[in-house]
Amino acid sequence: MKRRTLYPLLLVGLLLSAVVSLLAGDVAVTLFDVLAWLNNEVTPQGQFYALLFEQIRGPRIALAALTGFVLGLSGAAIQGLFRNPLAEPGLLGASNGAALGAVVVIYSGLASTVSFAVPLAAAVTALVSVLVLLALAGRGASSLRLILAGFAVSAFAGAGIALALNLSPNYFAALEIAFWLLGAVENRSWLHVWLAVPGAVLGAALMLAAARALDGLALGEEVARSLGIHTGRLRLQISVGLALAVGAVVSVTGVIGFVGLLAPHLVRPLTGALPSKTLIPSALVGAILLVLADTFIRLIPTMAELKLGVLTAFLGVPLLLLLLIRPGATLLSEQ
């Protein structure tokens, strides 16, 4: 499908998803209520819907869309970098690294006194984890070596998170950390959205700037070098961009998995395999997926609201298994 057709369709899909999400929830809302809110009707009912849309559902939709955009873009970028359709953002350890930084801040109590402490710590630890990964893999490392180093960094960060839970000073602190790790956009305000925006924008810009270089890398590393592409610099650029973007959104939502794996696979039949044509559509599809997933969560009649990370895991695991059992599928590639 041509870009001039696909992009408008995805943008319309995202807008419609946001409208549907505005209507979903315990409070019954109609399109007429949304129109009344848009017309700024000064009535008690209009003020109620203004509060509902602007301060409760609005930030939730915006954060879900931003997180999905970042995860979808990151998934397409890392799959292009490793030339492996089974790669996803958590492969570099950025997600667990960001989660470790956020958990340490929550554990220490800084989260309740400094509003930007969690996103700052998450972004810094995500970046540090990626830099450690690159140091472990070494200069000019193969994709296999990078993947194995990523597993090591991710496992270490996971151990740190488990230690924080184990040494948590009280039950309520451990419960807060555990619920945060499940991933969610509920009870988030515009402050959380704006805290995530700078790192997400900077990281996304770094990944999008590498689109043409990723196209060259798709032909093989030797061909990419002959075209003047510095593969080591490209890996660093993608890794840093992914760390900043994923670290920023994970810091306010918790860990939400599988979106980065799922989104690129949904768009490739429409865009082809070239990374430059896949990046933005994957990001938009990721945003649509998370907005719809959060909408679905609000419609499920459960005693306690289902966490977004739990739902995406239930959707993502079957997809991963299907990809793994396909003939010729492999995660560890020496390409």
C-alpha cells in the first residue's frame, strides 16, 4: 500500500480509537456528550464531562497512544537493526533497565517527593543498561553477541527488581512496586504525559533519523559498509534512541510487553520489509493497539481493573509462539 494512502488511514484509525476510548468506561457517555464538551457548554453536566474527558480519560488515552507509538517504533527499529522479525525492544534490556531505575526510586521514597525522579531514573538506567550492553558485546559485535549481552543485562536488571521487592520495608511498598511493574495507564495525569514526552520525542527522532541506514543494513553488513554506512555508529544511535524513548514511557506506565513485536508484523504485509517504510506505520499501529487495549480493559467487568501489561502479554505470547513454530524461524541469528 502506498504511503500517501496508508498514513491517513492509520491516523484516522488512531483518531477513531481515541473517540471510542473517550466513550468507554463505568460512566455512560454518548457522542452528543462529547460534542457538548467540545462546544464548551457551561452547564453542571458539561462541567462534569469536561472533568471526565480532560482530567481522567484524556491523559489516559494520550499516554496509551504515546507509549504504543514508542513501542511500535522501537520494535520496527530493532527488528531492522538485527534483521530479525522476532526481535523486540526488551531485547536490549532497556525495558528492564528502565524498570529497575524506577523501582529503586519508588523503593527509596523519592517518587513521592520529586515528581520527575521516576522518569529521570528510568531514562538514565535504560541508557546505562544499553551502554553496558554495547561494552559487553564489544566493538563490531555480531547480532548474536548483542542479543546474548541483552539477555544478560535484562536478567541482571530483573534480579535487581526482585531484590528490591524482597527487601521492601513494608507490604504496601512491595505491592506498589508490583502493581507498577504490571504496566498500566490508569490513574495517570497530564503531568505523567509531559514527563514522558521529552525522552520519547528525542529517542524517536534518533531512531527515525536512522531509517535510510537501516535500509542499507537490510542488504547485509558488508553491503552496508560498502555504501558508507558505519554499522557500529548505527547500532549506537538505535540503541541510545531506544533507551531514551522506552525508558521515558516505561517510567510512567510500567513494563508493557509485546507491542513492539506485534505492531511491525501487522504492518509489513502493507508496507514491505524495508525498515524506512515500516517505522512510522508500526508506531501508529502500536498507538492504536494500546488505545484499543486500554479501552477493552475498561469494558471488562472485573472487581479490580485488569492491568494493561497483563492484557498485552496474553495477546503477545500466542503471537510469539506462532512465529517460533513457523518453518525457518530463528531468534538467534548471525546475519
